[in-house]
Amino acid sequence: MNAAQKILTSSLAALLCAGLAVAASKEARVTQVIRDVKLLPSDAAARAAAVNDRVAEDTGVRTGGDSRSELTFSDLTITRLGSNSIFSFNKAGRNVQLESGSILLRVPKDSGGGSIKTSAVTVAVTGTTVILESARGGQSKLITLEGGARLSLTKHARETRYVKAGQMLDVPVGATTLPMPVNIDLNEVMKTHPLITDFGPLPSRDLITQAAQQQNTTASTGPNFPIVPIISIFGGPPRRDRPNRNPQPPNQPPPRPNRNPPGTRPDVGPTTNQQPTPNPAPVITRKGPNQTTTKAPVTTTTTRAQTTYQPTPSPTPRKRVIKKPTQNNGPR
């Protein structure tokens, strides 16, 4: 073999290796399967997914009820699917088509970015970790864990909103305009969301932690809103906690027992809350000229159940008899 043939053979081998590397970079590897996960090849029948399975471009992935899955690409682009989700990808997993369900997409920084498309919205990401939920009716919800993402309406492309780390954008069904993003608690998301808690640590975990710490140290522009899923990530209808409209009154100490026998006055002292009733002062009324009547004070009789007032009857005034003076007619 001459030198020219050796050079040609080496070049072909290098091109072959490069082609295999490019093909491998466009494939994903199944890194976690929870319950019912199916692979949907475009040219073959659906089959059950298993860990370390290779997933080529334009191959769909479907999860059943209470099921989840994770796909990892060679550049550490990560896709996690919630229950009842159907998605496919191309361009090494950076362009994702989500028909329904929930997805977590982590795209490394300086990797060219990516996008998630649904029937209602399109989310563009550049070095970001986001969670997108999409219901079949058209409602969508975007949560940004770190970095930033821009959401736009599919039918109204000029209507866009930028959602930064620690914010959520809830798009109603049939929206023609987009509401403003609201603040959320990243620590709560990291502790409760199944696309976080049911899997291993994300490569962007440190960036998410920094964003959560910045939330705690920076003055918030508004209150944190609760995160209510628009779909059930575990399968079935979403659970919404309703506020209790009839709250129970706080615990109160039991009343003290009455130790006084019936018909007697309760004790007055430091152990009771009753105070002695002072006797009223006597009232003096005038009946006529040179006649006065003193009204006796009202006495009270206290029983166990209630207090009754029994006034003492006033004495009948005596008539004053005025004797006429005898006339002196002088000596008889």
C-alpha cells in the first residue's frame, strides 16, 4: 500500500468516526423509567422503553398515568417527562414538540439554545432550565428555574413575555394576549415538584440554588403565588386544595365548675370573675309641701341562674292632723 492509499484510508476513517459522533450526538439515551413508558419509532411499532435505550430523532416518547421518564443527550441536555405526556425531538433534543403533558428541559449554556412547541405556545430557551405544562384544551404554564425563557403565542407571534428565574407564566385557554409573569418560591418547587423530586440532581442544580438564594436576599416585586398544576403530573384530574370556609374556633379552656349550692350567692374573691353588687343609695322624693318620704334602698336577691330585683314597698305616709285653735271670747 503506497502513501496515497494510506492517506485516503485514514481520511475515510476520520470521516466515518466524525459521522458516527454526529449521529450519536443527535441521539438520546433513556436514563430513567418510572412505570409505563413507550417509545414510538416512526418506522416501527411502539415498544416499552428501558434504561440505556437509544432514542433517535423524530422518535416519540409516551408516558402513561403516574409514569415518568428521563432522556439525556451527549451534551447533557436533559428532558424529563411527567405522566400522560407525548413528545418528540430533533436537533439533539433542543427542539421539542410537546403534544400534551409536562416536560422539564435543561439546555446547557453556550449550546445554541432550544425551543419547546405546543399547540398554543412556543418557548425559546438559551442556557435555561424550565418546566412547561400543557393541557389538551390549550392551557399552558411555564416555570423558569434558572436562566430565562421567552414565551409567545402560536397564533399571535407578536405577543411575547420574558420569564426569568423564579417566575411563572400561566396562559389561559384561547388567550390572545399574555398576562404578566408572577413570582413563585423556587425552594418550594425544588422540594415538591415530581419532575425534580423523583429524579437525580440536575447538572444545573447549583444555578437553581443561586437563583433561589437571590430570591431570598433581593426585595420581591410582589407576593409569591401558589403553584397549582393545570394537569395532574401523577395522573388523573389535578388536585386543588379548597380553602375551609368554616374554620373551627380555637381551643378554649373548659368553664370552671360552680361549687356553690343552689340558692346561695356565688363566692366573690380571686377565684371567681364576679364582683359584688353595691347597694344603691336611698332616694328621697317629695310628695307635697312639708311632706317628705324616704324610699328604702332596693335589695337584690341573687340566685344561681339569674338575679332578680325585689323593691321594698314604701310605708304609707301618715296624715298630719292639724288641730284648730280654740277661740277665746273673753271672760264669761
